Amino acid sequence: MHNHSEINEEIRFLAQSEIRLKILSELYEQPNNISGLVKKTQITYSSVSSNVNKLEENEFIRKVEKKYYVNPMAEIYFKALMDFKKSVDIINDYGAFWNKHNITQLSIDSMKNITALKDSKLIETTPLDIYKTHNTTKNQLIESKDVKAIFPYLHPEYPQLIETILQNGGTVELIVPRTIFKAIISPIDDKLKKDAINGGRLIVYTVTDDLDLYLTVCDEKMSLGLFKNDGSFDQNRILISDDKKSHEWANELFKHVKHRVIK
């Protein structure tokens, strides 16, 4: 069994060489020989040959007949490194979204699986369109039949949006602060509201805890908003996506928050 220091050394051996990572990346996709790797990576023959030898000496790859294959443990190390790199890329690409924001309500699994958001898009307000973030999520809600949402604050359009979804035969599941429950629910048509509640199409959880998170999971789309470290909601930027993995990520986050705050 590998001890902690040995694993650190092996990870370091791979991470400190871009050439070795490129070679592993190619072999991870398909076994190949040195000439094939040279063609695929566009790296000189001598560099490929030298690093292939090092990888083989350290038992990251093995030669079968004329082709090289990635060993099982090397696959695990390589995938872990690539996932870490993707996570770093997501944080760097959306630095304005994550930096100086409260992420304490994101679950451990949400952070671990942050690479699911790699195809997301950052929406930011502009001086000429100060309602860009709200209108983006508003359009997601209007076009949806199945909505799960965490609304940490009251927007005057929320009741009408919920009513529209219910009128179109959709379902709405909400997590909201108890302080805004009446303001969101009361304006909805009484008969529509009663029928939706009885039919399980409208479910509202109220919480006394702070909800430092904005989230919508709409059909196949999602949007995520965060609070700043000073406690104010950042209305100027949201992360949206219609990618399947992002949608699954958001749905799991909704389940996590519901499990944590619903007593």
C-alpha cells in the first residue's frame, strides 16, 4: 500500500512535467507507440522518448508488444490531476464570481464536483443593462415546467412568476426565509394556490436560518448566485448553465440545502 509521502512524490513527478502529462493524456485515450505519440503531441522524438522511459521506469506505463499502456494507479493519479486542474480553471475563469463571496452553504460534494460547472456562463450586469441577471433568471423561470428554487430575498416579480408556472401546469418547490413567505405566496390566486398545494405542485419550505445562496433549477437549466462576504447579495453576477452535469450539480445542491435547513 502506498503511504502519504509516496503518493505525494508520484503526484509531484507527474505534475511537474507538462510533457509527461501530455503523454499520459494521449495514452489515457488510446495506447500508442513513441512515433505515434510524437505525431499526436507535436513534441520532439527525443523528449517523448526520454519521458516515456521515465514514466515506464516509475511504473506509470507499461509496454505491451510495441505500444504503451497506462497502468491502473497512474490512471487514478492522472484523473485526479486533471480534475484538480479543471477545478482551478473554473475558479480562475469565474474569479469575479467566487472571489470575496460566501460559499459556506455549498456542500463538500458541491465543491468536490465543481468541475460539473465547466460549461457554465457568467452573466454580469452592465451600466446599460442593470437588470441583466434578474431578467436572465426570469426568462429561465417563465419557460420552465419544473422549478426548484432557493430565494433568499423578495423580488416583487416572484409571486407572478410562480403563478405563471402553476397556471401552465408546472410544479414549484421553494426554500425561502420565513420573513418573506407571506409576501411571496399571498398574491398568488387563492384557488390556483390551493389546487397546486393539494396536488403537490406547490411546496414551500420556510426557514429561520440565513439563506446565503440563490439557486434555481429549472427543467434543464440552472442559475447560481452568491452573497458577498459583507452579507449582501451580489445582484451583479450569476452563473448559469443548460448543461446536464451542471443541472445535476445544482439539483444535488438544492437537496443538500433542503436536508440541512428543513427540520
